Amino acid sequence: MCGIVGYTGPRQAAQLLLDGLKRLEYRGYDSAGLALVRDGQIEVHKAPGKISVLEQELGSRPPLGTTGIAHTRWATHGAPNVVNAHPHTDCGGTVALVHNGIIENAGALRTALSKRGHVFRSETDTEVLAHLIEEMLAKGVSLVEAVAGALHQVEGTYGIAAVSTREPDTIVAARLGSPLLVAIGSGENFVASDASAVLAHTRSVVYLDEGEIAVVRPGDYRILDLDAVEKEKAVTQVDWDLATIERGGYAHFMLKEIMEQPESLRNTLRGRLLEEEGTARLGGLNLSDEQLLQVNRIVLTACGTSWHAALIGEYMMEELARIPTEVEYASEFRYRNPIVDEHTLVVGISQSGETADTLAALREAKRRGARTLGLVNVVGSTIAREVDGGIYLHAGPEIGVASTKAFTSQIAALALLTLAMGRLRALSILQGREVVRALRRLPDLVAQVLAKAPEVERIGERVMRANNVLYLGRGYNFPVALEGALKLKEISYVHAEGYPAAEMKHGPIALIDDLMPVMFVAPKDAVYQKILSNVEEVRARGGRVIAVVTEGDTGVAKLAGQKIEVPETLDLLTPVLTVLPLQLLAYYIAVRRGCNVDQPRNLAKSVTVE
Ligand code: AGP
């Protein structure tokens, strides 16, 4: 989840690198640095904290040099300080590199290198690579051969970019487990961990695949495998422009992305709803109907918010497609001994498409013969390129660390997959048409809920001082309770817990008192009468009830001290509406508590390490 950017061309590199890092700051931001190659020297500058600190330290006259690399860090090995900030150099200062990932055998390599006289300055695993490259260069090989030779000794994951005084206008970049791309300019080229860092200059990018290495010079680039065999790679045109990425006038990316959900859902559904046949057109599954019919079990695997979406997908699949479905934390799935075979469909759900645990779970599933799909937002991401097929969310870039529009697009994508699978089985054309029509109406209903943001903000004012909040839901809205709690926790640092409403009486009801707000997610659905009883249980114990209810509700609404109403829709789609007030509530509370909403402490947007 660190950010990498490199430049080589006719222009001075420093400001280009700093501007690129700013676009990557959401990936990790506890320190930053850059290295420039000029006149046979490598000049390195690093600073703790955000990019602006580094920029201030460089002052109004940034260092000169037309080839350079830069890095914004989210610490995994070694404290977040200047010494551990990247770039790291070799003993002689003739090699510098930046790295995203984890070198798992760094300890052993460091010991061996130290015995051979290398002097380490940092606590990081990354620095080991600089010294390995130094040793390879001493044998007289080229920079790319030296980097490849170093990487052959390494176990773990990496996305790296390296420069050397030996080849002053060359950047060598390599990836194994951490995303990296080459961006192609006119007489100049870039490397970056994602496209947002270079969109101001070019939209033509080449995504590196696992084990690939790039040699990038001002006027050309080559892609090789680690055995130095040259590879032909497609050039992708990135269709996100900077305006899309900019905040669009909102105070935070998170609020922009919450408010974008009518549009992001339209984009997820665009061209995929077939009302006549009552099904979905999913061109990217790369699985024939016959292959889909051979599926006798589905595993949905993900992390965090995406895991909550998976829980909703489980209910959808079993209710409408009648296929046994289970949900697995990716981090658990990858290390247990799951029963998976060629009739199992394993679906990875991931906004970034780079989450290490989800990627590893999918690789484990493939190893065991399962067919794999990815429900992914970032085009060309590793998960998207490794699965057999998938559904791109088309939700647009999600910059805020807290996932919002990706979540509702994941639910919509799961509904589309459920339609496609269900209509091959037990789902009738009339049932299918009902789902299609409800999906088509959904973006407008979302807009209606978002228009109530001021109501939610007022509720936030009354809840913001709570130190604990309980979120309760049932059926399709139990995962929404989990998601609402996660949103509050991760951006306002208030402890919150999501729970199945019926489980309260098995212990947590002891927590209830008039100090603890209890948020019920209670739309008119199949379990409404049941959750009404749960609300009464909480009220009877003096609990402060806030509720998300369906418009016109006269049951739960009467018992709630405060309520937010959402329009009616099919049960399976209620989460898309009921989650919106919870996203907004978390946002407003976090803002009032003075938290860094887009970059919450300790968090990164894409967790590309275990
Ligand atoms: C969501 O608000 C969190 N930032 C986090 O739980 C996230 O959903 C999780 O890390 C999975 O990310 P992914 O969807 O990119 O795989």
C-alpha cells in the first residue's frame, strides 16, 4: 500500500515526482522521499509524514535531475521515520530504490550481507535489495541484470523501482505481488504503483504482471521476465481523468464518493440489465452457461467492507439462485485446508483488486481446480488479471480509504451475478424481471436517500460524543449493521459493533443503557416483525434507539428516538439504501471529531501485504 512514482525524460524530475506522490498519498503516508540521478551522483531527500513535509523541506528550488524515483510509505517493517523512509541506497550511494511489499527472507539476507561488509542504515527489509543490487553491479552487469539477480535471491513480494549512477537515465522496475505500471509519455516515461500518479501526463500505461521487469528510458521501454526474456505487452488507455479523481468540490473524497453513488451504480448496471429475459448480461465472466451450470457451490471471499458485501451475496445466491454459498474471510481461507474442486466457483470481491489476502485466496482456489471470478473496481488490477473472469464494478476511482461507493456497486454486481446464475436454474423469468426493474430504479432511490444527508448530519451531532455504538440488523441487513459499525470505527475511531439483532439476548444486551446509541437497520422486509421485537427489547432496557426504516413505517419508527427513512425496494436490494445513512453518519461524526476522514490513522486504501 505504499506509493511509487518514477520519471525519466527531458524535464526536471523533482516536482513531477512530488505531484505524482500527492496523487498516491491515500496509499500510505507515514513518510516520503525521492532520489535524483545527476552528474554521476544520486541525491536522496526524505521526510516523515505527508508529502507536503517533504515538499517544504525541498523548498522553492527542488534538486536538479531528469531521472528520479519517489515513494510514499505505509510502514510494515521498521518504524515510520526518516531513516526507514524510502528510497534506500547501497553502501556507495550509487544505487537507490523504492519498494512496496515485504521481503520475507530479509533477515537472513541482511546477516549474510553484513558479513560481507555491507553497512545498513535502516531497519527496513527494503534496504537489503539495494545492497544485493550493489553486489551484482560490482560484477559488471547491467542495472536490469543486477536487479534481476537480486530479486532471484528474494522471497516475498515487491513492487520496486531502482536507479543507478551507472545508467543515469534508466529506471528498472519490477513487480511480484505489488502493482506497478509503466506510463508512456512523449519522449519521457514514468513508472508508478497506480495510474492516478501519472494521469496529468499520459493515459497510456503498461501494467506489469507477476515476475515482470521493466527497463525504462526517456525514449523507450522494454518489458522482460526475470530470465531477461523480452515480452510484448498491451498498452492500456486509462479512461479516468484527473477531474474524476479530484474532489469535485466536496470537502473530502469520502463525501464525494458517497454522493456519487447514484452515478456509480448506473455505471455498474450500464448495459448489463436484460429486462425481457429477466437476467443480466455479463460479458466478462468468461464462463459459458454450461460451465456455470456445472457449479454446485460458491465461495465468496474478501476482506473488510468487501467481506460484508459477500455476506449479502450469500443471501442473494441461496435465495434466488438456490446454489449453496459460503463466505470466507480471505485471510482465513488461504491458510485453512478448504474443500474446493472444479465444480466450486470462488469469487473474490475487491475494490482495489490488490488486497494480498484476497489475491492469495484466489490463487489457492485456482491451485485446487476451482473456477475463479473477480468483482473488482480497478481495471487491470492483479486480481482482475489473474481470475478466470469477472465483473468490473465501474464505480470510478475510490480514493477515500473508507470504502463506500464500491460497497454498493459490489452489491449490485452480486445481484447481477445472482440473476445470471439464478436464471440458469430456479429463477423464473417473472422473478428475474422484477429484480431487473428494481435494479433499474435503484440509482434514483439512492439519490432520494442521499438528499436526506442534513437529517443524518443532525443525528450525527447527537451521537458524536458516544464512545460506543451498537449496530443491529437481520437478514440482508445484518451485514449492513456490520458495515455501518466498520465505517464508524475506521474513520471516527469510535468503538462500534455490528451484530445480528436476534443475538442481543445471548449476551450483548447487557451493554444496553441510556448512554449507548443503538442503531437498528430495520427496513420493511421479510424479518421486519422479528426486528421490531428486538427494538422493543432494547427500548425496555432504556436503550437509545436510532433506526433506518422504510418510508411510512409506523412500527419501529415509533419506538426510535430518531429515524432516517429510505424508500421501499426488494429485500435483496435494501442494503444499497440502508447503508447510505450509515456511511453519512460515520462521515459527519468523523468530521465533527476532527478526524482525517480520507486518510484515517493506521489505515491504507489497499492492503497489499498480509
Ligand atoms: C473499507 O472501508 C476498508 N477500508 C477495508 O476494510 C477494505 O474494504 C478492505 O481492505 C478490502 O479492500 P478491497 O476491497 O480493496 O479488497
